[in-house]
Amino acid sequence: MNPASAKALDSFCDLLWLEDGLSRNTLESYRRDLMQFATWLDSQYMRPLLQAEQVDLEAYLQYRFARKASPRSTARQLSALKRFYRLKLRDGAIRIDPTLKVDAPKLPRSLPKSLSESDVDRLLVAPDLGTALGLRDKAMLEMLYASGLRVSELVTLGSANVSLDMGVVRVMGKGGKERMVPLGEEALLWLTRYQQESRPQLLAGAMSDALFVTQRGGAMTRQAFWYLIKRHGLQAGLVKLPSPHVLRHAFATHLLNHGADLRVVQLLLGHADISTTQIYTHVARERLKQLHTKHHPRG
């Protein structure tokens, strides 16, 4: 990549971290998307990022279209480019934003993948409660379904983040925004058992601030939890293996199906904008249609 582009990219990521407090994973996503365009721009026109023009952006989008890149990934990449050039314009590094008149590709509306309530029930009873690891997995699954946390929020929880007396968990979400999420009696029951029985056994005398720990006493990772939820999905006989994000979707969908207010679901999920939460109303609407058809005398 052009050295000037690399320098501009570094300063952009530093600025995002300072101003928005974005997570390392989010910053790496921005960097990856911008590096792809910077590499293409250098190979095609031997120009750095700060010298890109509108025609370059349009040519790049055509290039991605010809390579059958998905509209969703292209829209995400263009969003990163718009953010980059908007900040560079603000800081005086460029005089014209080349993305200003470039439109993102239209995206088909897709409903989030979810699990039925019976599927969730089967998943939650899959762990072997006779082992320390099984009890830990049970507590994690119950907590994820009860709270709708992002997987990154779940695995980075410290023991001090949970109040068993109040029945809530204090979560540090995207952009450093803190929220309090209730857990419910079932999740609290299994979390209490895990902390009293399983966690001390896994730590074997070692000290750790992490709430959920591995067999070696280290903190749980996103990758490890992704693996174990797939494994329990197999044990439960689920046709479509779940991911942590699918269980988060199930949390939101089932709340709405049982009459929860959309604003409440927004707060629980930690969405900054309610438009992000509104996608779940389409899932709930389909459920309401089914109930109407089944129970209404003229359905």
C-alpha cells in the first residue's frame, strides 16, 4: 500500500478510537475495508487515498460489481470510505469529499436469522451439568438468551459487572456506552451455581477478574464461545446450527412476540438508533399473522 495512504489510514483509526472509543474489532474492520480500496487505487492509478476522486470511487464500485461482490459488503465498505473522507475534509486534509455524490447499492431487506422458542429450549438443556465446563456453558447460554448481549460483551464481562442481588448485569457496549440489563430468575439461578460450583473448580486456586473462564483458568474468548455454542447446537439436534448472534436475535424476537415495546428492546440490545431495532418488527409481524390466522374465527 502507498506509504501516504498508510499514514492517512493510521491517523484515521487513531481519531476514531479517540473520538468514538470504538472497539479493536470495529477499527480493524474499518482498516480492512479502506486498505482494499487503497490497494486497488494504487494498482490502478498509482494514487494515495487522499488524492482519490469521485470517478475513482465509481470505478471501484463497478470493479466490485464485476467481481460479484455482495451488495451488503460493498455498502459497508462505501460507508467506511464516506466516514474516512468526511473526517479528512473536516480536518482540512482534502478540499472535496469524493464520496459525497456516490450512492450505496440498494440492499434487499433481509430478516435476521433466529431460533424458535422450542429450538432455544433444546439448546439450553444440551450442556452436561455433571461437569464444570457443562455448568459454565449452561450459565453462559442462559445469560445470553436472557440478556441479548453481544458475544464480545458476554466474554469480556468481569465478576464485578454482575449484581446477583439486583438481578442485573452492567454492560459496556459499542462506543463505550454503558447499560444495565436485567437477567431474569432462570439465568440468575444458573449464574449463581456456576460462580459457586464451577468457576472455582476451573480456576483451581488461580485469580481472575473474568466472569467466564476456560478450563485453563483464562478468560473465555469469542472464538471459543462460538465453537461451544455450535457444539451444543449439534448435541441438541438443531437443523441450523446457532451462533451467538442468532441467540441475540432470538432474545429480541421472542420479547416482541410476547408483547414487549420496541423502545424497551432497543435499550436492552444497546442500539443507538431505533431504526436498527425495527427490523425485528417484521419478524414479530409474521408471528402475529400466524396467530391471527390460527385463532381468529375469520382468519
